[in-house]
Amino acid sequence: MTVTSEKGALQAAILRPDELPSVDRGGGNRTIPLVTRATGSDQMLTGMTMIGPGSAIPWHFHNCEETVLVLEGEGFAEIGEDVHPVRARDVSWIPRNMPHRFRNAAKDKPLKIFWVYASVDATRTMVETSETHPVSAEHARKST
């Protein structure tokens, strides 16, 4: 089915993460961008991140709301000053500008998460450096 909008014709998409390139985030962490502007989205940004054994995503915050679904593994969602154990099928909601990170508790398997940003123009600000950049810019580097 094709839908016409002010931007022209839009097509629905079926994405197969196993067939898409991933982006090296360092520390054994990889991200697979899913729904993006390239897919046709003008309101949301989604993807999957695999957090390596014993690794974590550095502390950061976004300019929009985020929700994260744990797909596989066990770890911790550190949100603000709270630490929450998480496992498969747990879901978080994180308000804009709330510092957070996800940490893998396992020493032998990844923690796999699916994330959704409420804006296709989501930014990430690193707590340690105050550096801010578009989340989508991360997807353009180190793809494999």
C-alpha cells in the first residue's frame, strides 16, 4: 500500500535486522539502525543495540523521550540516580534530558535492546564531555 503525504508517496517497510549493517559503538557494543529518515520516517527513530559482555553504554541523555525494550540477556538500566535490574521483555520509559545508560551484567553473552526515540531528530549528549550530536550521525560511521 502506498500513502501519499505532503512529501510524496510513502511505502511501508519490513526490516530484517540480521540482513542490515551494524555500527561499532566501541567496547564490544554494536547498533543496527532500523526506522530512520532513510526508511521514510519523519517522526520516530528506532534501532537495536547489542551491549557486549561486561560492557555498558556511556552515560548520556536525549532531547526527546526514549523507550527501551530488552530483547535478550540481563543487565541494569541506570536512570538518573536509580539502578534497575532488567531482563528480556522489560521496558523502560526515559524522559527527555534524563541521564541514563544500560549495562550488561553477563560476562559471556550480549544484552540486546530495542530502542525508540520520540523524534527522528533525537540527539545524544554525553554526560562526561557535554558533547551533543544527532543520534542519526552515529549510524553513518563504522558500519559493517
